Amino acid sequence: MKKAPIPKRNPVGKFGGYGGVDRKRPKIKNPDGSFSTEETVTVPIGDKWVNLPSIIEGKRPPKKVSAEEWAVKQYKKGKNKPTGVFKTLEEAVFWAKQRTDALGSILKKK
């Protein structure tokens, strides 16, 4: 099967998602001393690959629930929005990484 080429420009907008960057999102401390404001999972929904935040309202998923399951459940409840919707898994993962790098650069300047 031929791999789809990664687009030169993000088809869903700046920083790989809808709505740009929420600078007011709470910071969650990581065990290594760094912080996260967003962690994203890539899941199939219908015939698309969707990047969804798994930190919702400043909270990570409960320990007994996978990040993917938590993110999809919260999406269906309307509590989180996709950061990108793509035709292929490769595109979704590529743009999730681009968004991570962009968010890190922007939020470090805060």
C-alpha cells in the first residue's frame, strides 16, 4: 500500500487544530519537573483519524481508564474538541507532533 504524502501545510489551521492555542489552560506538573497543558491521543472516528486532547478541564484520565477511551468519551459529551481531523493516521500523528512543538515554544514564552 502506498503511503500518503504528508501535506506541506496543515489542512486544519495553524498549530494543527481548531481554535489555536488556549493560553489559560491549566499547567499540570509531570514527574520529571516539566509541565503539560495538553496531551493528545489519535483515534479513529468514522473514516477519519482524530487528534483529541486527553487532559480535560485540567485533569488527566482516571488511572483505570485509557487516555484514548477517556478522550473519546469526553468528546462525545462535548467536553473536548478535536485539535485535528485527518484522512490518514500518518497525517494525524505528523500534525500532533507539530502542534506539540508549537505549543511548547509558545507556552515557554508565557
